Amino acid sequence: MSEQAIRVPELGGAESVEIVGVLVSVGDSVNAEDPLLELESDKATVELPAPAAGKITRLDVKEGDSLTEGDVVGMLEVAGSGSGAAAPGGKEQATGSEEPEPASEQQAPSVGASPARDQPKGETASSSTVSADTPSTPETPSGKLVHAGPAVRRIAREFGADLQQIQGSGPKGRILKEDVQAWVRKQLQSGASAPAGGGAGIPEVPLPDFSQFGEVERQSMTKIQRLTAQGMHRSWLNVPHVTQFDKADITDLEAFRKDHKAEGEKRGVKMTLLPFLMKACAHALTTYPQFNVSLDMTNQQIIQKHYCHIGIAVDTPNGLVVPVIRDVDRKSIWQLAEEAQELAGKARDRKLTNNDMSGACFTITSLGGIGGTAFTPIVNSPEVAILGASKADMEPVWDGEQFQPRLMLPLSLSYDHRAINGADAARFTALLSKTLGDLRELLL
Ligand code: CAO
């Protein structure tokens, strides 16, 4: 038996490193190359491996400490011949049955040599020398040992993945980067059945006992509320959202609409702004077909749709529903007004069928009848874009010589940035604005 100092190795150019994880405690038995500390420089995260097999007898550091090359972090009681400088992976290893590592992989990792995201060499080296029955990895609050390198821990932290729930496929059950990715994928796929809060490895928001603050009452969510919560959550987690804002001058459109209100009454149809929005969106979807797609990420394909069905978000006492109007590009404004009215009525009477609510390529959510200046709607995935309309208001608009009072409609287009670029989104809303500003655009 002899004692050996555990020192910080050459830092690969980094002046100092910070301890972001202490993976062992005094009294722990370790194998050569077992990770002892997680060290982070401004370039990478690596493990400090045990220089030999033995028992930790002293630890002089804690998380947050800064270290430089050669610093002693603790002492190791080395078993066997007393050769404190025994080569890691040599005959003295506790896991003697294991294949010796190639020399190049046995060396202590050089901090800064390999970016954390690229699976540091040190991680590979230690992964094959750790014995599963050796408590060389930190115990989690539940007491279960988690066996993973710093790069993997970092990825898990980024995804909010709980390493305790992940089965490692590496040597001796070590959790690999691929295991974390597979786990996250599985969580996302099972998102439909996940509760609205949490899911996808994201910890649920803990609920305090609200009754300590005042009187409370619990109500079961309606089915629509449950489905909406799941759908929104799934979309929010899966879709990289961006919202493009714009305005349309609908002064002339509003005059046109008002001119046709009386005729609408005769037809039994309320002529609102919505059918015009639908028609303008259909025109933009045809002009920019990249908005009329869904992404199949599993097969890495873009599914282009050659039909133009538009969903309309309808606010009902039971929650939000989205009936779909088919072939909007081929219907007249009167037909669209009639169908929108009929479907909104069915929605409020809870008479919509699944067929009424399926097949949309794009969604419009209009809050204009209520108020507001802008909002950021959530894409109704697997669609890739949604248009929000807020309340149109009179605004002074400069015509080059003077301000004119114009009725301006605020538009908020949220889109899936995987499918659509910002420039396309700006073109889309510019075209909407142009079309709503002058309906003759639709004739071209
Ligand atoms: N700016 C100014 N006025 C507007 C407007 C706008 N953007 N949009 C509608 N209006 C006007 C209408 O023209 C109508 O005016 P008149 O009475 O003078 O004709 C009035 O507001 C009421 O319209 P409406 O709301 O009854 O009808 P609509 O066709 O505009 O909308 C529907 C129908 C179903 C979209 C709407 O009733 C609705 O449910 N909106 C809420 C959708 C929602 O909740 N979205 C959020 C989803 S995400 O949480």
C-alpha cells in the first residue's frame, strides 16, 4: 500500500479549469481511469481520471473550485506493489479481467483538446475501464448510481433528461450520448399521452398547496382542454417557433365588406373579415408552397400538399377547437363566409365531427373581434405556419405628403423555422398585406 497524489494533468492550452462535478467521495474505491472530477474550461468539459486503482483517502477540492495544471486534488491509496506511478490499465487494475486499453486512450484527457460536444477522448477511455459494481460515479438523491461522462451529463442537462431513467448501452452500463438522444426521442414520441405539464424529460412544475394562500377549488379539465393542452405542449416542444409581424391596410376592404353586409343578411350569412383572410392566405399558400408542407423528420422528408385546407380557431365555452374549411383556394368569399359560420356554429354546439377538424394545411386564429395589437400563436403542428389576426384600428399612415387615416390590421405569422426561413415569412406576410390592401390582387 502506498499513497499517491491525484494531480491535474496538462490542460491542453487552458490556463485553468473549473470543477463542475465531484464524482467521488473519500473512502470510495476506484479503478484506474475512473472519472473523479468533471472539469470545464472555456472550450470543453472533460473528466479527471483516477491515475491508478485504489481508495480515495483525501479530497481537497469541491465543486466550483478553479484548478491549474499540477494542482493536487486529493490522495489515493494505491493497492498492490506500491508503485504509485503504475500505468493506468496495467496489471494492478481492480478490473483485471478487462482488456487493457490502447496506450493512447489511457492517457489523462487533455482539457481543451476536444470540445465537449464531440465526446472527449477521456470519456471513451474511462468508459471501458469502469466496473459497474464500483461506486465510482455519484449517487443521485434516489440512491441509484449514474454512470455517465461529462459530455453526456451536459447533453442530459440541456434536454432536461433524467439520467436515472436512462439505460446505458455502453460498457458496464455506461450511459452514452446516443442513449440520451434515444430517450429524449422516445419521450417526445410518447408526448401524446404525457401530462400537459412536464413530459419530454422536462421536470413538471411542482404545485404548492394553494389552500395555504386562500380558498381553492379543483375542476376536471374537459376533453377539449386536455387535448388542447397536449397539442400545444407537443407543438411548443417540437417546433422552433418564430413570429413575423406585419400590418395590412384594410380600409378599402372594410368599405367593400360593409357594402356587402346587407346582401349577406339576405343570404343569411354574416360577412366578416375572416373569409377575406382565408382567401388571402390561400393565395399566399399557393404562391409560397413551402408554407403548405409538413415535415417528416423520421424519414427526413418534406411532404408537399397539393390541396389548400385551412383551419379556423374557434373559441367555445368548452375550449378551443379548429374546424377545417376545405379547398379554400377554389371557393368564393360567400361560400367561405357561409362555411365558416356553419362550422363555428357547430363548434359552439359541440357538433363537430373528427372529419370537420382534420386535414388542415394552415390555421388562422382571429382575435380581431375581441382586441389586442399582436400575439404569438403556436403552430398547429404538423402544419408549419399559423396566422394570427388582431384588432384592426385606425392609424395615421404617411402617404408621402401627409398622414392619412387608414384602417390597419395587425398580422402575426408564427412559423416552424425548420421548414420556413425568415425571408419567406416576410414575403408571405408582405403578400398577405398587399392582397388584403387590394383584393384585385386575387384576380392576377
Ligand atoms: N379587426 C377588427 N374587427 C374585426 C376583426 C379584426 N381583425 N375581426 C373580426 N372583426 C369584427 C367582425 O368583422 C365583426 O364585425 P361586424 O359585427 O361589424 O361585422 C365582429 O368583429 C365580430 O366578428 P366575429 O368574431 O363574430 O366573426 P369572425 O368571422 O371575425 O370570427 C371566429 C369568427 C370563429 C374566428 C371567432 O368568433 C372566434 O372564435 N375567435 C377566437 C379565436 C381564438 O380563440 N383564437 C385563439 C386561439 S389560440 O388560443
